[in-house]
Amino acid sequence: MTQAPTSPLALGVDARAAKLGESVLRRRRVALLRAGVWALGLWPTLRLGWLAWRDGLGANPIEALLHRTGDWTLVFLLVTLAVTPLRRLTGWNVLIQIRRPLGLFAFYYASLHFLGMYLVLDQTLDWEFIWEDIAERPFITVGFAAWLILVPLALTSTRSAVRRLGRRWALLHRGVYVATALGLVHFYWKVKADTFWPLVAIGVFAVLMAARWWARRVARPVARGT
């Protein structure tokens, strides 16, 4: 007994159902990724708060908080810069959905590091001494410059800012590379003797910049051939 051919209407319904299923699956993946980013982003704050409450930050808790918030700033900056190379390498375009929250967490920890820990806890808002410190200590000068660069990037991270600025938005947000480089210089100059981790971070940054350069170099011949 032969099977009756499937009608075009039934095929259309099946195609729409499959497309809807893919859309639902994609939204779930994005939701899981974003939840993971929020968990990762809030974990250091919760951990540092717990350690501070339990007197687990050592003999100099303010210095420990300064160092650790600075470390997490660089971690989130480097992870943010890694999103695009990973997307190109894996083909997982959904990764682009987490680049903005990662960048905002980088700014959050940079602000916590500079505003909360340095200005308030370490310097107790002694502005005369703060300006002297920024002007006379090079590692603080470059760290302050890195934070200043991140401020307009955070303020223009919304979709409305992207639409309003147009092509200028991409140009402005290239400042993240400068801010990261300055942050790494700040880190390297701060540690003075034990430069192992600063050099590791600089190496990661160099690999990410090389990946970006290579991707642009490969894309140019393709664009010319189209």
C-alpha cells in the first residue's frame, strides 16, 4: 500500500514548527549564557564580601581588596576581548550576546577598584593627596587613564547609543584595546618584582590582538574577491 504524498501545506507547517523550535532553543542558550555571565560576574564580589566579613583578607584587607578588584578588572577585559575570536573560531554566533555584559562587569570592577577601594577606602577622599598620587606615581597615572577610557564605553553600551552614534560607536569602542593595554601596564608596574602574572596577562592580550589582526588580514582578500 503506497503512502499518500505529503501536502505542501503540511510541509510548510513542519518547516515553521522546526524554525520555531530552533528559535526557542537559541533563546534558551542565550538565557543560559547570560545567567552564567551574571554568576561569574557577581561571584568575585560575593566572595570578597564574605572574606571581608570573616576577616579573611589578611593583615592589610584594603590592599587585598585593591589588588583583587584590579585582577578581576583585567580578567573581565581579557574575556570580553576573547569573545569575538572565539565566535570566529567556533562559529557560535550566540557568544556575541554576552560581550556587552562581560564588558560592563569589567567596568564595574574597574570602578570598584578605583572609586571604591582606592579613592574611598585607601585614600579616604583626600583629594589633595589623590591628585598628587595620580600625577607623581606612573602606575596610578596609567590606571586612572584606563578607567577614564572605560567610562564613555560603559555609558554608550546601550542599543540606543549604538543607533545614535552609528559608525562612530565602533570607533569609540576600539578604546577598549587601549584601556586594556594601559591596565596591563598598570599591573606590571605595580607588582615591581614578581612579574609572572602580569606577563601571562600581557601574553594573553598579545594572542588576542594577533588573532584580531589575522582575522582582518584573511577577511580583506575575501572582500576583494566578492
